[in-house]
Amino acid sequence: MSGEFKIKAVNLTRKFDRRTIFENVNFEINSGSAIAITGKNGSGKSTLIKIISNLLSQSSGSIDLYENNNKVKRENIFRYIGFVSPYLNLYDEFSGFENLKLISNIRGEGHNNIDLVLQKVGLYQRRNDLLKIYSSGMKQRLKIAFAILHNPQILLMDEPTSNLDHDGVSIVDNITDEYKINKIVIIATNDEHERSLCSSDINLNDSSNQKINGE
């Protein structure tokens, strides 16, 4: 999977019951970018990243993914996206390797990449241990492995360094630096270090809702 990718949002709005989470958010993000979604607690950072990933629908406005200027069908977006989030479900009765093998089977992919990804996130030596004995930091590393297993063009991360030690944070840094060369990285965060990995931000508390162009 290769080419030039773009995510474009126009007047994106999300409401829940009678409460507006955010409204009229506009941005355009291109391959070779790392963008942070920032804002106060409750401003909708996780909500926005879920909408980008197609896990949640907007109330109004539009958001589209383009490959070489061709719009990607909504039902195919999952093929292009890797998602790191605290609400990703893992299977405690399976090993780390078995968890990744399961997601590979669901995606209809082979297992050749699993060992390489486990090495990248520092879990190869613990690949056969059951998740129920993993620490919270190890589980977070496995969530990162889930996200990059299929080498996606768009990497979405919601507070990716949560529960990670210094070595784990370095893993996030290295993966971000690798992906933002010619792919798209979006990080929902209020953490200063995570924000420093990005070249610009979408501030959901900015009432002007200026257009963000990720280059």
C-alpha cells in the first residue's frame, strides 16, 4: 500500500444529546505529517480521533480520506489506519503472540510480520507469556504492536505513552519519527512530550477553528 494520502475535514461537528462536543472543525492533513489533537479535558480529543478512525460518526460536516486524490470508501478506511488507544480490548487468556495472530487472521493477513513487530515494541522475549501476567506498560506496548502490524498509512494514537517507562516512550518516539516521514501520524494528547513529536496541532479549544494544513 503506497501513494499520497490526505485527510480532509470540513465543518466537522459532534454533539451528544443536547451538548456540543466540538463544532466547525476544519483541517487538511497530508502524507509526511505528524499532527497533535489538543484541548482541555472534555474538549473531544478522543471523540475526534474516533471519528477520524471511522469508529464514531460526526453529527454534521464531512471527513474524508483520499489516496492519490481518490476518495477512499468509508467501509475500507480500516485497511489504511492503525489505532493505539486505551480502550482497545485485549485477550488476557491469550499470549502476546496469539493476540497478534488473531488480529492478523481477522484482517486476512499472514503472520510473517508478527515477530518483527514484537521486536520493535520490545516484547519479543515475552511473546509467549499470557497477557494476564503482562504489566500495564507491556499491554500498552502490545496495543502499539496491534496498530503497526499491517504497516498502515495513517497512525492514530490516543495518549500513546500512558503507562510506559522511559524505554517505552522511546519506542513511541521512534515509531512516530519513522511514520511521519511519508505517512500520517495523529496524536490526541495534552502531554508536552507527545505534543513535541508533532509539527502542528488541532486545538479543540480554539474558537477560531482555523484550518490546519499538515505538510
